[in-house]
Amino acid sequence: MKLLHSILTGLSLIFLLGDCSKSSTNSSSVTAAKSATNTTPLPNTVYKTDTLKVMAYNVLNFGDGCQGNIADLDNYFKTIIQYTQPDLLSCEKMNAFSLSATGALNYAAEITDNVLNATFAGRYAYATPTNFSNDNKMSVLFYNRQKLSFVNETTIVKNVSDFNLYKLYYNDPNLGITHDTTFLYVLVNHTQSGNSPNAIRDQQETQEMQALRSKFAYLPNLINMGDFNQHNSIEAGYQAIISAADTGTQMSDPPFGVDKVLQYPADWDNDPASFKPYLTTSTRLSASIPNTCGTSGGAKSWYDHILISPWLVKGANYIQYIPNSYQTVGNDGQRLGVDVNSTTPVTNTSTPANVINALFNFSNKYPITIRLLVKANRTGGSLNDPAEKN
């Protein structure tokens, strides 16, 4: 897709979206090197590289009162945001709220105004969420509007929860010259929890990937992230994401597919000791401290993931996963069966002490992050984003 625009009196750009004329018959030709693309920079373009920090976080019923008052939670969350500084943030398991609600009853606005922008003034906005499924929990995507702009949202699956695909683009400093937009799609997940195997959870992920593969002939710059609740790599839902007849629609879990520090098959639920630095459930050992909300038992499984498309693996279209950037924030690899702030077996120094304390009090889940390298487009010649079929 191309983004055509004209500059208006120094303040804004109005963009007209139109289909690119180039076409591709298969994903292998699309993900190949751009041998036919002009690599000569256009006049007056600037060289720039940037990074996007991506974070997925199950925020444990934020807004339902179970963990205490919103003001205290906001303060803990601000401490975490000050340290992590995400450019894309998905918050899963927020208490459901009316999209027409205002003030503290709109939990997306609450986090934007009193956590994100209270920490970094004017930096953040949120993409429009939905709740067509009438779930009692919702997911919301927040983004750094200094680096990214929001285009639209599509609910691709409505099954217990809404699974939303968000389309954004990078605020490339050369866009006014190249007229060539670098898009980034983000799919946010919170699947059905419960003991493995879970037919609903597998169905949700299978439907999600079927929808993506019906929508795109090959995957564009695309992130699939959130709380998947998958207990191992064998579950049908996880397999639906990482396996495909066409490699152009097969997603990668970075510690396995890119960094290659882990191997399949993987059973993090029954063998958590083999995945200690990646465990995301739970930051808390006790079922009653600091409250009675959420899963206890200390770090014991890995339900939260950030998966990436082939384009992001290869850097095919100006955005690329930075190798070995995947991180479980606050997990030093020594949290198996203990609190995030436990001094046993060792004191956790993986983040500052105030962040460790905030992670313990804010949620029973560890947040996970990756970093993406972004290159400014100087040539106006990029691979076509796949046509959106529905």
C-alpha cells in the first residue's frame, strides 16, 4: 500500500491511502531481497535509524478493584513505565469498560492520562478497543505517537474475547518526499485460560491465524502478542501460529526461531526449570500477599509471548527484530517458585529495586519486551504490503 499526501500550512499531513500497482504471486518472491528496487536516496532525504520497544503485559483485572484502588496501581505502573519506556504496549486482562465512559471509568484513558502521559508528557495515545464479545475483560493497545500513527482497527475474531488487528505506520521523517509508508500491524491476544489442553483456547488461536491468512497472502510487518495461555509448544493453538504450509504466513517466537537459544518441542508448564528466564507466571508466591487476585506459586510457566512475521525476522521492509532483544522484565532466571522480590535464592538485581517492588504489587504477571530496528525510507521504493482481502 502507498500513502499519498500533501503538506498543509506547516501543521499536518492529510493522507490518501491507495493500492500499490505492484503484485506478487507468492510469499517467497515477496520476502526476497529487493534486487529490483532503486537504492539511490532521493534528494533532501535524511539517514535515520530508530528503535521501537514493544511490550506485552497482563495487567490482572486493572479497574475491578480486586487489587486495591486505581491511584495506587497507577503509581506502581508509572514506575514500571519509567523503566521500560515502551513504544507499543498491549495491556491484556483489563476490566471491561464502556467505550463511551469518561474519566476514571474509561480504563484506557485512565492509563493513558494518569500513567503513560503522566510519566512522559504528551507521548502516548491508545488505539480504539472493542468488546463485541461482551467479555468481562478487554485488551488495549497503547502507542508512542511521536514515533507511530494509528490508522485503523479490525476485529478479526469474536470468540469469548475480541482479537483485534491494529494498523499503524512509522512517522518516517522522509515521508513527505518518498510518499512511501512503512506500516506495522499489531494483533493483541488474551485467550481462554485453564488447564491444558483447552479446546476454546486452541480454537481462538486457530481462528485468528486462519483470519490472518485469509486477509493476507503473505504477512506484512506484523506482531502477534499478548497472553496466549498456551501450556506448551505442542498445543494446537500455538502450532497454528508457528506452523504453516507457506513460510510467508508462519510466525516466529524469537527465543526459538530467531535467537535460537531454545528448541522445540517445549513444555514450559511441566518443565519450567528449562525455561526459567522466560517464565511470566507468577510474580507472587503467596495466594494472599499482596492480595488474593490472580495466580500464585512464583514463576512457574510461560503464557505471554511476542511473535513476529517473516518480514520482521528478515528486515524485509524497513523494520527488523533486533536479535536477542527478547526480555522478561524483572525475571533474572532465579525466580522459579519464588516472589519477584524474594532474596532467595539470590536478591533480584535485574531491574532497580523500586521496579521489582512495583512488578510485585501491580500484577501477578511479568511483562515481556522486544526491540525493533527501524530504518528511514530514503528511496521511495519498498516492498508492497499485501492487499487486505477482507
